[in-house]
Amino acid sequence: MATDRTHSGVHRLAVVGVGMMGGSLALAARERADVDDVVGFDSDSSALDEALTRGIITEAACSAAEAAAYADLVVVSTPVRSIPSLVEECAASDPRPRLITDMGSTKSAIMGNLSPQARSLFIGGHPMCGAADSGVKYARPDLFDGAAYFLCTTGNAFPKLFAMLQQFLVDLGAKPTHIDPEAHDQIVAVVSHLPHVLANALMTHAGAFTAGGKRALQWVGASFTDLTRVAGANPTMWRDIFLENSEALAVSLRSISAELREFSDALASGNARAVTESIDSAGAYR
């Protein structure tokens, strides 16, 4: 059945980094956004071969620059500390792509490290979705359904290119929203990065805890497993995310530490009212 949906203008897409996230975007682009060609590049040749075999991409490139040449849109989906150099490589390709974006979960450091030429072609992006499993074999086209998708402009890219990217993301099923890079980093520090730190701390604490000759981990229930679902996730990736967003994350950690101390003091003093208010406040926000 024909539709009246406006085409984003992305006919040739390049995906640099075809893991679970990049692979899912490539699949969604082919199935939902009427993209004609998806060129992929990954430093892991086996991942690239699998993406090509599964039809996630239509072509494999030997470098990020080769993938970016002639592209309407380049999406860099790699660990955050590798993104600036890959954006620079893509921006220097011949011919240059129309637009470059990324999927990194930090924005200020990435955007602050770009050259003027790269900034003129770049709009930062971050989808608020994901999965516990990594690798292109877990890619799926519905990953972005209903997901918030942050976009951070440099002020250099043409408005029509921002509109192109926005429509492309809508076609994938996402909900794009514009945000300042610093505000983005502060928000994700609270709702994304801090939960990983807390899950790691709780898991380490419980893992080492014994009483009466029994290990605490032998007796965990659903509340513990829910809270620690992301504990230990991809150490290299999350190390870099924590370090790239260290300032905002440190502020959040100091704030949550203060709240924990207040709760501890309320317990020590038998302050039932303060304990109840803490629970009520959490319940109201939930």
C-alpha cells in the first residue's frame, strides 16, 4: 500500500561500527526509512562479514573514509573515545558526506574535540535505548521504537540537514529532541551513567558479603537482580563513558552520597518520619 510519508532524503547511509546499535540502525534504515544503500565499516572484520551476510548492510568498506564517501548520512557507532577521530576521518573523505552524526552517550567532549571542518558536517546524536547483549548478531530493526533520541547541534550544520536527520530518525521509530550538549551530559549522568555505577557498587558489596558462614549472593531475590542487571557491563566501553562524562557524573555521585548519608543518619536516630518521607518521595516520582 502506498503511503504519503515524506522521504528524509537519506538514500545512501554509512554506518561506522556495525555492532548491536549500529547494526540495528542499519536494519531499521533498510526496512523503515527507504534507504537504498547501507555501507558498513567495522574494525572487526568478522562483524563486518556477518553484517553483510545477514543483509544488515549492502556493502562493506575497508575504512571509515571509504564508507563515508558519497553518503547522505554517516552514523558513527563506536566507543565514545574513538568517535572524534572517526568523525574527522569521515569529514576528510573525498567526496565528503552531506552529514555526520554519532550514537555516543556523551556529547560535550566529543563535540569539543572536533575541527572546524568536522563541526560543519556534524550533529551529535544519542538514542536512549539499547540492550544487555552486544554484537551485530543481536541487531534488530525495532530497537528505536518510541525511544527518545537526543540531537546536539554545533551551530554549523545547515538547518535542512538537521531536518533530514530528524525525519530519518522519525522513520526509524524514534522521537528526536534537540538538547544542549552540557545539559545532555548532566541528564544522562543521572539517568544512565549513575545507575551503572550504583549497580557495580551494589554487586561488589553483596558479592563480598558473608554472614553466618553463608554468602549473601546465594539468597538474592528479584529486587536485587533488577537493580544489578547492568552490573559489570562491557568494562572497556563503560570505563570510557565514565571518564568522558566524569564531571557531571561526579556531581551526581556526590549528590546521591549525601542522600544516602541522610538516610543512614535517619535510621541511626530512629527518625521514622524521615524514613517514611524518603520512601514517599521516591514513590511519588516513580
